[in-house]
Amino acid sequence: MQERSRTVPPYVPYRTFRTFLEFLLDGIPDRIDRSVWGYRFSGSSGSQLMTTLKVLKLVDEDGRPREELGLLVFAEGEERRSVLRQVLRGFYGPVFELDLARATRGQFHEAFRRFGAREGVLTKCEAFFIKAARDADVELSQYILAGRHGARRSSSSRSQRPAPQGERSVHLPAELEPAPVHPQLSVAEKILQKYPDFDPSWAPEVQSSWLSGMTRLYGALLGPGGSEEARE
């Protein structure tokens, strides 16, 4: 296994890195220094950004752009993703030694520890790589991605959360589709108006479902106190 120098991986926010690349679409200067990025990326973000460019060998030690930087800025689509993959592979050797499509979070973390970064910085280093890898269309396992770095609960999972007691919806057939509700009505009126008037022409199973739903609804609204007013 090839020995790596203990250079701390990039830990600037990946969004900052992407924003800078987009900024360079107006033209790549002969040298990238504080006079180029200072008014847009002040303080630690600018310093971390400059370190990132050097670590990934997008600029030399004097800040002069390399060919890879121009390709990364101006390429599009699969060509850009291919360039970014090459840039990542050029630095993250220990990480790409893993089968990233199947690696566990523990394996991923151990690979990053080989760079010698402190634990507090390591999380930021991993975050940069994950977002860059996804931008480059590098497949990452569900174990690496689970519960991390901007993962959001989908709207479908939110809709599956149980409603508070007394507000649980009653599942009815399609014939009993809820009607629009006026926003200024009371809670009880809003819930009651979800139900159409009883129609004797409905099929027996629909009538039974309507009656069962209405019974459960009144039970939830009235509760043990016996009246809606008492519950309010």
C-alpha cells in the first residue's frame, strides 16, 4: 500500500468551492490570490478555499492556475464530472482504495484518519468529499450517506408520521373524498365538513364506512368529557 503524505484534506464548505468555480467563469486570472477572492470570501473561508485549490493541485504553490482548474471551470456535463473525479482520485488515494459503493461509515472514517486530521476537522473533511463525490457522480454507499450532510426526510416520510390524538384521519373510500374547508371555521366544523352528506344510493360497504368514520370522529371530538366545549 502506497504511503501518503499527511496533508489535511479540504474542509472548506463545498458550496464555497462551487461558488468560486462559478465566479471564475468570467475569466481565470494569471494568479489566484487575496486580491481575486478577498472581497467575496473573507476571513477563514478565503484561506480554506486557497488551501483547497493547492491541496487538490488546481493551482501551484504560487497560486498560478493549472490546466485542471480551467477544465473544471469551463467543462460541462459528463466531461466536468470526469475531470472532478480525476481531481478527487489524485488526492484521496486512501478513500478510493475502498469499495465506496459498499463501504461502511467506519471504513470511510478510518480512511480519512490516515490523513492525520484532528477529529473536529475530520467531519468537515468528510463532508467536503461526500458533496464533491456526489457532484462527480461517484457512487457512495447508503452507510456513508445515512443521516449525514444535508440528508432530509422526504415529504412522504413526514406524511406517514402519526397525527396527534383527536386529529387522526379516517381512511374512507374514494366516494368520500374530503371537501374544501373554509379556513375560519372551528376545528370541529373543519373536520365535520370533510364528510359529504349521507347518500342512500351508496353501496352498502360505503355506507358502513361512512357511519363508522363518523362514529370515530365524534368519539375523538367529544372524548370522555362529553362535549366539544369541555375539551376546549
